[in-house]
Amino acid sequence: MSEFDGKSVIITGGGGHGGRALARLFAEAGAKVAAFDISEASLAGFHADMASKTAATLGIACDLRDWDQLQASADRVATAFGGIDILINTATARTNPVWKGIEDCSHAELTELMEVGPNGTLGAMRAVLPYMKGKGGKIINFGSGSGRNPAPGLGAYGMSKAAVHSLTKLAAREWSKYRINVNGILPFMMTPTMAQSLRDDPHALDPFLPPLNWIGDAERDIGQVVLFLASSASDYITGQNLPVDGGTDMMF
């Protein structure tokens, strides 16, 4: 029996590639999994993944920029699942194109990054807080190496992630009195876009390979660390922003 049997998990951005990978892992471990995502099409992918799982699942269309929506969505999960034990914030926004210098980034793009990133993350955290205050809980926020070592072209994205890193550390300090562990993970993982680049050119990602010489898999390399941070094995860990990136962080 897994320690996640019957636990209630919310994943923001749960319809995305990484969010769905985490949903599969937690569902397979016996958890009840809810996905928040602004995209109905992405939620359809979540539902398709969950169709073969025996665990209870719930997909909710939710705009993280709207804290009232977030609270209503969290309340719905708590009612359906009997509480909330774990929150995983994977949702993010990006500029268009993804690589864009700060002199070209518009005010609207930066506002979107901040609204979905640190503001949306805090909104989700506050929405679940009433359900964790009495019994404790685990919160895992997705940051980025770009928030620690900003790469040219990813400055605006890095700014939003740096704010998430700071939020993670602050909430860990303020909410420790509630026995809530708050940690961050800074992943470097293969995405569908990156996989397509490799199909087009097997050497397309060579300049980005970390010291371990491969790009992480969402389930095998990233998901296992998230499971650890959500488990009792991490009870003595809080306020950490952990790079899970094949060693990329130490190159800067």
C-alpha cells in the first residue's frame, strides 16, 4: 500500500505535458488527483490519461489569474475528495516567441508572466491553505533555472520564476507553524516541442545538454523527485528550491 492512497492532490497546469505526467504518477500511487487548467483541450488530455486509472480524478477549467475562481475550484476539490493534502504548481506562461530579449518583451507579456506565475501560484497556495492549516500538507512549486541564472532571451520568464522561488522560501517560513512544507523544483525536462526538434534534427539540442548528457523525462526523472517532496520522507525539508536538471545549474 502506498502512503498516497486516498490522499488528495491538486496540480495547476494539470493538462500540460508535465502536469499530466505527475497526474499519472500520483493516480498510480493511489491518490485522488485534480487538475486545474485554463485550457479545455488540455483537460481533455488529462481525462484521457486518467480514463484507465482506478483513482478518483477531477478536471476543472480554472484561470489562475482569478483568485475567486481558484478558491471556488479548491473548495470543489475539498468537497469531492474530503480535503486537500498536496498542491503542485506547474502552471506558467511564456513570451511569444519563447526566446525574446527584455527590450522586445511587451508590458502585456510581462504582466501575463507575473499573473500566471507568482500571482497564480500564490493564489493557489492561499486557496488550499484553509484545508491544510489544521493537519499540515505539502506544496511543491515549479521554478526554473532561468530564475537563478537568467539566460539571454529568457529574462522575462526568469523574472517570473525568480519571484516563485522567493515566494516558496517565504511561505515555507510563514507556514511552518501549520506543519506545511513548501519546496520548489527547478526542472529541465523533455517537452513535446523539444522532442519534435530532435525528430527534425537529432543534434538540435546538443548545445543544451547538461553534464549528465540527457534531458530529463517528466515521469522518470522529474516526477520521482516530486513524489519524494510530497511524501513523508521529505518531512524535514522545507524552503528549498531544488534543481533537477542533470547538473545544468552548476554550469553557471
